[in-house]
Amino acid sequence: MANIKRNIIFSLENRKKDGIPIIDNVPIRMRVIFSNNRIDFSTGYRIDVAKWDFEKQKVKNGCINKLKQNASDINSDLQKYYTQIQDIFKVFETKNINPTVEILKKEFVELNKSKSNESIRSSKNDFIIAYDEFKNVNGRQKNWAKSTLQKFESVKVHLSTFKSDLTFEYFDENGLNNYILYLGEIKKMRNTSILKQLGFLKWFLRWAYEKGYNRLNAFEKFKPNIRIVAKKVIFLTPDELKSLREFVIPEQKKYLERVRDVFIFCCYSSLRYSDVYNLKKSNIKNNHIEITTVKTGDSLFIDLNDYSSAILNKYKDVPFKNDNALPVISNQKMNDYIKELAELVGFDESIHETYYIGAKRIDTVTPKYELLSTHAGRRTFICYALSIGIPIQIVMKWTGHSDYKSMKPYIDVINELKANEMKKFNLT
């Protein structure tokens, strides 16, 4: 039989996003054309368009790809594949057989079984490698705080525990549904937490899609019907805040005094725990404080009132580490002490809360003191300010909120309080 005419071409796959060609991390394919047939093989390698020599059909010398694989190793494997295909054709020529596409593909796969398994393992690892890149790149670009980095590391743990050999191809609609079921049924997460986890995953998958790592965009249209109830805003009313200020702390509980001072300062300044922890004496001016927030990096100018000023004055001559303005302890310990203090003051109103895990509704009743934490100080400030008529635009200037959507839960609380006050007319 005459030689089987064939042509073996190495090229980059043509991929587009929104009509624009993708030029980063593009798969390298091997196309074999013979006897009016055409078959494409995946080489298992990717490279940027700028690093590919189209004329010589190989990676430019000295270049590496996203996985730190160098040109020499990649090109060596491409040459090996070329030789293998030629050898397969030569065997068929000696047997006077013109192979079909299916037979050629089978023969090539058999020759590369070990490489194929290695490639599969690599693609499984690609998901986590890409996730680490996503976390590191965004962490640097957006200057994420340590707590935010820890949050995304926690997301990685959930994903790895869910499925140790994750690939981008797994997250079609069915895979996304499986992940949601896992978070609810196995991890017992509330639906509100599941939505946050899904949001983090979508963020990563969208980033990977734009990078060319991820071929699927099922996540864009994936909007599961997850039942949620708005989380109750826990804060101190003006009467409760006054009771806390005036409460006489027992002698054996004097360690709670500084905790109370810091918490009350949060109630009258709107500061988060992270910002009051980092507040320096140098941030304090004549009648205001100037800070750059830890969480968002916003520069805030917060006016002082009599209560916040009094607490700052109380400690102005007390030396603290790093020139801190207030005696702030660890967040966890402070939360424990706030609960202890609130129980002593008598904040034991029963708070009813409802949440869902999957389709299961769960109702709880908890004394208010158990639900208080450092963040309740910030919530108290916002609710108090709105209730006494301070315009929302001014409150947002103090708190650093950038849109009305984030303020809506507080507005709803104030509207509810106003409605309850109106009912007092019915009792006269």
C-alpha cells in the first residue's frame, strides 16, 4: 500500500470570550489530517499566545506557562507526540491498512496511558492551583486584610473537603447543585451562609473563565431557589444603652469596666472592632477622629460627641502598646465579656430568630445578652442615629457605607420601631 498522506500540526485552540480572542493560557492541540479525516488531540499543555511560535509550531525558547512548565519540556513532549503519530501510521502502512479516526485515537491513547493519567492528575490539581493564584492575585490587588484571606482559605477547605479531585468541568449546573447540597446536608450551614459560599465560588469561577482556565460558564445562569430570612439586627435601644452606661459594676467584676468603655465608644462612634483596636492617639483631633478603616480602606472623618469624647479623655494619659488610644483586648475575649456584662445588666429579652438549612425551617429563642458582640456597637450607633433624625447621608459619611442597599436593614428596623411607637396612641 502507498504511504498514507498525513499532516501533523501543532497549534493553539481558537477561543473567544464575548467575541474577543483569548490570548492568555490557551490550550495547545495536535491536529492530525489524513485521508479526508481530521482528529484533534489535547496535548495537556497551555501557553500564552505571545509565547507561541506559530511558524515553528512550538513554544518560544525560554518561555514558561502558568504552571511553571518550561519551553524545553513542553516542546520535547510535542516532538514525542509527533514521533508517536508517525510511528503509528508506519505500522498501519506495513499492514496495508488505512486506519479510521477511532483506531488512530485508540492507538495514540494506549501509547500515552501513563501520560494521560498524569495529565488527569494535573488537571485535577489545576483547580486548586488556579484558586491559590486567584486568592493571591486578588489579595494583593485589593489589599485584603488578614481576616479576608483567612475567609477565602476557609472556602478552599470547603471545596477540597467536598471533592478532593475537583476540576472546572465538574461545576456544571449539576455540580453546583451538589455543592449546595453538601454545604447544607453535610456541613449544616444556614442558607444565608450557603449563599455567601456560592458567591465566593462564582467569583472564582468567573475569574478563572476570564483567564481561560475555566471553559464552563454555567455559574452565570445558576440561580438556585434558596429560602432565606433576613438576619435580625441586634442592637441596644437608647434606654438599654443608658442602663449600660450607668450600671454599677460589682467589685469582683471590675475587669469588665474597660470592656464596657470600649463597647460604649463603639456605640457612640460607629467603629468596627478592627478599627477601634487599631485606633491611635494620633488619630484623635480636637473634635473628631480621622482613620483609614481596616476592612475597606476608607478614610473616615468621624465627629465626636460628649460620650465618645469622655471615654477618649479617660484614657488619654494612659500609655498603651503601639500608642493605642483605648484598652482593647482580643475580639473573642471581648465578645465573651460583653455577653457577661449584658447578662449582669439584665438584657435578657427573648429574641426570636428564624433561619433555614435547605428546606428545613429552624426557630430559636435566645436571651438578648447571648447575641451581643462587638459589632452590636456599630449597629447600635446606626440605629440610634437614624432614630433621632440624623440624615442617612450623614450617618453613611461616618460609617463608611457606600450605598443605601447596605443600610436597608437598619432603615427597616427604624420603620418598625416607629410603627410600634405609633401604636402607643391606641393605649390612651
